[in-house]
Amino acid sequence: MSIPFGDQLLRDGWLLPVTRGTAGAGPPIAVPTPSAQDLGVVTTERSLGHSGIRDALVSAVDTASRRVFVASWLLSDAPVVDALCRAAQRMKGGVYVITALAKQLHVEYPDGLDAEEEGDRASKTQQHLEQLRRLADAGVWLRSAEDVHLKLCVVDDAVAVLPSANLTPEALDKNPENGLVIRESSVVREYGRFFAHLFDEGCTQESPPGSQTELRTPARVTPSTWMPLSANGALVPVVTYRSHENSILKAALEVITSAREELVLSTYSIDGISGTPLGDAIKTAIGRLKRVTLLVRSRNHVREQRLALALFAAPDRRRRIVHVYGHPYTHAKLIAADGRRALLWSGNLEWRFGWTNGVELGVDVRDAAVASALRDHVLRIANEHPMELVVRPSLQQAAASGRQAPLTGDWTLELPAGVTDADWNAVTDGVRNEVVAIGFIRPKQILRIGNELLLDVNIDEDQRRLLVARIGRTKGTGPAYVRFFSRGTLSVVESRNMNDGGSSRGGFRSHARVRRP
Amino acid sequence: MRPETLEDWRATAQRLLPPSEEPLAFVVRETPIVVLLATARLQREEAVSSVEHFALRLIDALGAAGPWEVCRYLGIPPRLAQGLTQHLEAVGLTARGDGTEQVPSATGPVGQDDPELRLLPRAAITARGREVLAGGRLFTTTEQPVVLEFAQDPPFFIGVGPEHLSARRGERLRPVEIAEPLEAVLDALELPPAERAVAIGIGSELPHVDGTFVGLAASRRPEFRVPKSSRGVAVCAVLVRNASSNALLWRFLVAASGAPRRHPDAFAEAVARKWGEAPDVLAVLAGSAGAHAVRRPEDGVVRVGVGLDDLRQSMRSAGKPDDLWRAVDGLSPGWSGWVRLRPVPADAGVARAAVTLRIVRALRAPSRGLKALVDEAVTELRDHWGTELETPELTSLHDELWEHPDARRAICADRYTADLLDPYRPGAAQ
């Protein structure tokens, strides 16, 4: 009896491209085209051919006459950097930027860079550092802290731009992003006050203006008491500021609770939301609303997200009011209730970061026109690359969905001679387990079994053998599957030891080829 | 190593002169060495021995005494008493004269009675003998062959040469070849020690020669010779400003066969007077260097007004601007000279630009705010140049300094509070 690859079930919830005849495919959403009422809403949509966010940022910075505050985890977009350099030159300083300096770049990118783009990571880092050097040389003051994830631009306390995007070419040209341009002076000043406090007291590294970047610790300051953000009106600034203030969470819960018929959620990640105050609020909303729409980046390689998506859809197996849409590049962030009220913020629904820790920034929009425009934009993104949530799809189903081409037929997996018992058991158990997926990452010649095992293999196409050079383990994340084994069998053997003429293991592998019964 | 360049002499001066003496000008040349073979008259000082002392005391007490009295009263052997009295007379401590034949009345002698000694003459103590009796010391004048080394031009004493030079076959100079400076040496050797030191550098003492140098003995005609293997001597007159006395002084450095050494200052001044023939040698030197100079009495440094390009050369580092050394023209043949000049701004515009430049240099490693750096730069340059200097407005400085990448950090630091803190203080205007 062979291992039926194609029948293996993938765990959790997967975002798979909608195919004709697929049951439960997300229907196209009727969304109005952008109009004048979207004044203030800025977006990046490839279909528009230009980045409204970039235009808004450059336009605002070019009008600066006193000071410019910018925060973005990554900052490598040349037009934006050009504008900041021009402003620093024009104002003889006065441009302050919070971004990832060299030390922070050694840690994992928080978002915006998917694992599929991992190969580009070095060049993106290089781009980022190159732009930092330009900024430093132009007289821009750079600071950073590892837990600062907000995106913000404040110009002269007169205009603020709150984008979901990091200021990188990829984010501003490729990713669907959203944002707001705010000119309400009382609100903008609050953002300025927050940035100034964070820059002065909340950063751990800096590179002062100079001919080159130079990492050092900012001078110590006497901490001042943080006064929470405040504003009365249609736009309410909110923030997650470490232990100082968590008004984003409060606003998010209020927006979700305020929904009467519809809730639209957009996020890059949703990991670990189940069982949290936010997850509970959404679960409750699913129970009482007519439609809950979630747009999320399709990160099928992240088990935490697959698990979260499966749980997200679980309460709705019968009513079918939950509609989950995947998008390979989306980075827009929104919680919108009935198109009347919305929370736009820099973080994600992922619970691990940004709700009760870290530093994020947002705006609680109570203007129906603006909230509606933000909602419509998210729904347009959902239509752009329709992907649906499939809970526990089979390998065959996943392979047939388009992106992953199947590898079919019988293959033999040869483990290196003298493989340890632990590795042998891990591989054979993984193959036996009928719900563990086996994926093959062809360009890198890596075989992945389940969520833990990564095998470096050399491919013998003629003999249909996969010769294992090294056995490694992951922590559940890592490179995405490129091709699945969708039909056929996989046998596990240990390479014959040429010195002693054969394996010394027990009867299970007394023969050169051992097939699972 | 013998100094040859300006830098060599500056290093030599730094080593030989006290830190409080800052060189302002150097005048140097190479000149041949000549040796003077002569006999020196030397005065030597000796301690009087105990027996001499008692003999003098006896003679003084008796009024006059001869060997017999010395023998009988001091109890020393007859031959010793005879030799002793002859020596005292020979060195002028006793002398025969009126009354010396009188037989003294004294207490009973204790020594040997040698009848022959009675026949020998008596002598009385002299005035010099009484001085020696009071001081216990005896001065004598002797003659000794010496080899004195001199620089030829300018003629001055270098030192006492090794004795073998006198035996070596040197080139005897014919009388007509003795140059005027060397004749001056012979004349100067007749001068009293103080004047002689000023004239040719020989005072009362000769190195490695015991005794006070009195002059040349007439018993031998002095003759000059030129050592065949000599490289000559490098001489250097250094004009310094003494910080403690605030005076301009000349120092004289000489490099012959050994390490360079400092020579007596009096001779240096004399040499300088000969060069200068003017009340302000430094001004003359500076003028010869092409500088339309102004010398400030406080530090003696010659200022010369220059444009920004020249000024930039002196401000290569963030520290105090450097002075320039410029070669002096028009000195006597064989002489070279350099004078230290301090470039100062030719006008207010140059001064302002130089202040900016100085601040930029300091900003490369800023440790304070821009205002403190500006104040420091202005104060330092004002003192250094000795000119009035206005402190520029910070705002206008921002515009000028921004083009320098190193300055941007300080400018940004200057506006940090105004940008990030002041606008958000409670009650701040929105």
C-alpha cells in the first residue's frame, strides 16, 4: 500500500485561489469606484498606476517650512527620501525620522516582506541602508527602537499622513495599502506631540545628521509624563504606546461592537487572535451580524495564521456570513463597521504585537464618508486577487488550485547512511501521518515534511530518487511550498553503507527499499 | 644628526631651548672650522698645605724667618725647611727685605739645630702671603699649549680641539690668507673676559682645560690652521620670545662634530646686532621675507594680511591656526633665514569666512552646541590674529554652515528643542 499523497489533508485554514467550480468561492463584491468623497483617503492600488500614498507624502513634505516627522520601519523609497532630503536642505534641518537602523535590521522583518521575498531581503536591506546614508548626509536626524512599528508623517503640525505602508518601493508600488491625509490641526498636533515624545524619550538608537550614518545611543533625557492623545471630532487619534496608552485596542473593540450589519476587516496577519479580547469581540460580532469580511495577506506558510483562519471561520459553518479573502500582497489595515465608523491603524489583527505592547498609531474615523471610502477600498482589493479560505484542503485540492504544480508518481527518499534514530523516526513518522503535508521547494531542492522537517535533497530524476544530504528542523515558519506531491507514493530508505555492505538497522530496513505497508 | 633644513633647526630649538621660548626667526649658515695653535695663560687656584700654612704663620709671627727658624720652631727636617722657604718666596708669599736679618726673640725652638741653616737668608711675609694666610688658598699662573677651534665666519669660539690636532699636519695659512674675521679673533683674545665672550665666545674658561683662561702667552706666536677632515660647523641664531619676560632674545645654536648644542647668549646677541644694524631685527627679517608686517609687541609675532586661500592653509586642522615660515631674502652670502609669519585676515570679509571655516573644522568632532563652538572659535581667532572680530549671528551661520556635512549635526542639535520640545509644552501656542 502506498502513501496516498494527493489524499493527504493540509492542516488548518488555507487561502487558495478561487477556481471554477470550487464550492464556497468568495463572490465578487460590488464596490463603488473612488469619487470625490474619498478626499483624504490615500491608497496604493496597482490598478490606479500610481501611488496615492507616495504622492500625498511627497506633496506634504515639499510644503514643509518648519519641521517634518516621519516614522516607518523601512524607509527606502527614493522619491520619499528625495523629498525628505529637499526639506532638510530647505529648512536647514528639522527633519526627524524614526526607522530601523542597522542594529534593528538584524531581527525579523515585522511584516511587509513575505517569506517568498526572502531572497531579496539582503538587497532590500541594502537599499534601506543606502537611503539612510543619504538622509543622514542631507541633515536628517534618524532614531529607532525595536518595538516601533508605526507609519506616520507629520508636516509643520499642519498635515499628517497615516499610511498602512512602510515607505518602500514595494509597499508604495506593489502592495495594496491604505491611509489617510489629515489636516485637522488639533488632530495633527496630537500626532506631532506623540512623535516628538517618542523621538525624544522612546528611542534606543540614533544616527545624528552627518556625512554618514553613525549608530549610537541617544543622550539620556528625564522622562516626562505621557498625556494621552485627545481630540474631539470626526477623527480621533489613537495609539499603542507601550505601557503608556492602549487606545487603539479600545477603539478597535468599540468599532467592532458598534457594527450593526457588517464588519470589514483588513490586515496583514491575524495570528494568535483566537481567545483574545479582540478575537472574542469578532466572534461575538460573527454571531450577530449579517456579513463579516476579512481581507488578509495569503501567508499559507505560516501555521499560526492558518490556525487562526480556521478558528476565525469556525463559528460560521452553517450561516455562511463570514467571507475571507486572501491577497498575495495586501498590507492594508482597517476595521470598518457598516461603512460608518472605521479604525485605520499601523498594526495588524495579529495579537502578538501592537495591542498592549509595542508602538502603533491609528485614527478612529467617525466620519461616514471617509469610513465608507476606506471600506470600499478594502473590498476592491479583495476583488483584485480573489482567494478563498479552505479549511483542511487536501494536497490534491491545494495542488489543483493553481500556484503549486504537483509532483506525481513514486519516489524514493534515501536518508544518509548512519542516520540517527531520532531523524529516522521523525521522517518515517512524518510520512506515515496521513494529515501531514509533504511539500517540495524545488528551486532550493528542499523537501519539507509537515511543519518541522526540512531535508536538503539532491534529485535523481531518472531513478526518481531524492538523496538526503542533511536533515534540519524549522519552528513552523519558513519557505513556502512551491510544489506538492499530489499523487503517488514516497518510500523512505537508508542509503547503503558501502563500507560494511549494508544497513545495520533492524528488519524494518533490512532491505534496500522499504515501503510503508 | 646635523640640522640642515628649517624643520631640523626648529626641532633642534625645541629640544635645546626652554618651552617658554618660542622661536620667531632662524638665521643659519655653514662655515669652515679653523684651529688656533697657541699657548694659553691659565690662572690656577691651589689649596695651601698645612706645613705651608704654619710656616707662613711662623714667618708672620717672627716678622722674618729663614730655614733655620722654620726647622727649629716647626720641628721639621732641615732640607724640608729649606725647600719650603724657597717655595714660599718663589710664589711671592714671602720676600727678603728690610729687617729680615734681625734675629727674632722667640720661645725655645724644638727642632734640630743645623748651624748651616743659620747662614741662609730670612724673608718676611708679603701682602699676598697675608691674603693666602687669611683665605687658605693660593693662585698661580701657568702656561699650556692649546688647540682652540673657531668658526671662520662669523668667527667665534667652538671649543678646545684634541691635542693631536696640533701634531697633525695641517695646512699652514700664510699671513695674507688670514681673513679679517680671524684677525679679529686675535684682537679679541686680548680683551677682558666679559668683552671677549661677547666678541668671540670665549669667556674665562676653556672646556676641558684646568684653570682660568687669562689670554695667550707671548712666548709662542699663535698660528691658524685648517683641519683637513673637518666638515665645518653649522650655526644658527634663533630669535625667541621669552614668555615669562615677554622679551625678544637671541639664542645661538651650534652643530659641529657632535650633537647640536646651545652657545652663550651674549655672543648670539652680538652676532644678531651685526646682522641687523637696525633697531628691530625681526621687522627687517620680515621685510626681507616680503611681508608688509605688523609686529605685535605682546607676542612678537609678525602679522601679515592675506586672503582666504592663504588663510585656509594655516587652518588645516580644528586646532589653533598654524603660523607660516617664510624664507628671508637679502641676507649676507652664505646665510639663510626664515621668519615666522602669522597670516591674519586682510579684511572683514575674509575674517568672517575664516571664522566659518574654523567652526566647520571644529564641528568634525563636536562635543558642545553650536553656540559654544562659535564663541570658542571667535575668541580663539581674535586672540590669535590680534584683531577685532564680531561674533556672527547663529541664524546666518546656519545658512553658511549647512553646505558642510560635518556642520549639519550641530545645526540640527541647535534646533532640536525648538522643533521637538517647545511646541508641545503645556500652554505652548499652537
